[in-house]
Amino acid sequence: MSECKHGLRHGCVYCHGHTTPAVKRPSAKKQTKASRLSEKMNDRMTALKRRLRELRGE
């Protein structure tokens, strides 16, 4: 295999993508405490913005 445009002697995944199927990962990931908290905050902010729009009559 020739050198790719990124300077790698054997090519990289961007220039010479693999044709093998991707490895399946478990779909049910365990959420960390930080991700649960950020999701909760996103829900609160969305609800707050929705309520503000209702109050402004938009």
C-alpha cells in the first residue's frame, strides 16, 4: 500500500477505510452521574424556555 496523503506509510482509516463491518457495541450504556445530571438540566432548561415563550405569547 502506498503512503496516504496524511503521511502514514500504510495508509489511514480516512484514506483507506476498512471494509469489515463495525464491531457491535451494547446499546444499553450505563449512564454516569454527570450525564444524568446534564440531561436533567437540559430538560429543565427546555421546560423553562417553553414556559417563557408561553408567557411572552410567542
